[in-house]
Amino acid sequence: MKKSSFPLALLCASLLASCNPDAKTPTTADSAPAAHDMAGMDHSAMAHDTNSAASPQLTAMNEMMQQMHAVPMRGNTDYDFARHMLAHHKGAVVMADLELRDGKDATMRQLAEEIKAGQQQEITALEAAATRLADAPTNYNPKQATDPFASKMAASMSGMMRNMPQPVADPDMNFNMLMTVHHQSAVDMAQAEVAHGQDAQLKVLARQMIATQQKEIAAFKAWHNQNPEKM
């Protein structure tokens, strides 16, 4: 029987609706289908604001969140981490490609190239882990909002959505700001795996993600501070 991801589903529905002033605030009754099947939810509110059409980077972030939101939490920490981080990494690759298409700044383009290469390697490792762990036994309850792993995974999404910056005209700055938030969410997810995962190989990969992405976050913040005119 497929397990649902009620806490993450309900959190995402509420937070995404709050990001869109025209979206209906979900009630308990409205959210009931999400508790049963995340993939069957109405994603009409999955936009940060009405400016997303003018910002390819923001559109990519919204689409990534939809894809993550559609992945059911099965109840094994390692498997669920691998599946959700896969969707997260694929979103980063799309965002890096957009920067390489639209961006002009040499530093941001270099970071985009490094992120794309690194995360494509990790996607391969995550896909292998998800396949290897497909039959792993359950070790937590994804319906329990107070479960340490479930709550940390939900917090990684809520932090990303609540800290989403408003897009600006400059594509390099959009990449910078959105990827900073994106990376912090990945760090939070990886820390949940390190704390609560049981698969040794995947925990090593999670630690690698934390180290790499924290370094890249620092580079993004330094560039941001040095380029206020692009805001």
C-alpha cells in the first residue's frame, strides 16, 4: 500500500497558496485529497507570484516544487530522501541551464557550470540509491507531522518558499538569489538525511552535498553583496 506524505502535502498546499494572493486558502476539507495522494492535488496555486512568467528562473523553481510535491513519501528515510533530492537536483540543472542561456556575468556562469556538472553526477548516484532502496523497510511515519525526519523535510520546503525572493530584471541576479534559496533547502534536506538516514552510502553523499552547497551559498552571497546595482 502506497503511503502518503500528509504533513509535507498539507504544508506545501498552505505555503504555496500563501505565495499566490489569488489562491484560495485551503481548509481541512480542501486538503483531504492531498492527505490521500499528493500526486492528485490541484497545483493551480504553485506559483510564487504573478511575475513568474517574466522570470524563467522562478518558473523553473515553481515547476521543481510541483515535481517534489508530487513525489509520495513512502516511509523509508533513505528512499524518500533520494527521491525528493532527485527532483530538487533536476530543478537545479534546469536553473543552471537557464543561467548559461541568459546570464552574462562570468562568475555566475562559472557557478552554473559547476552546479550543473556536480548535480548531474549526484543525480546518477541518487538514482542508483533509489533503485537499491526500492524495497527498503519503513522506518518512520510520513503522516506524523512531529516525526523528526518528516518535520525536517517539511521545514526544508517551507524555508525555501518563505524565503523566495521577488524576481528582478537582471538574469544573473535572479539566478543568484533563487539558487541561494534553492541550495539552502538542499542543505536542510541533506542534514535531515545525515541525522535520520540509515544507509551509509547515502549519508556520505548527503554530507558531500552539504559541504559543496554551503561553499556555493557563500560564493553566491559574496557576489550578491558586490553587485547591488543589479537589484
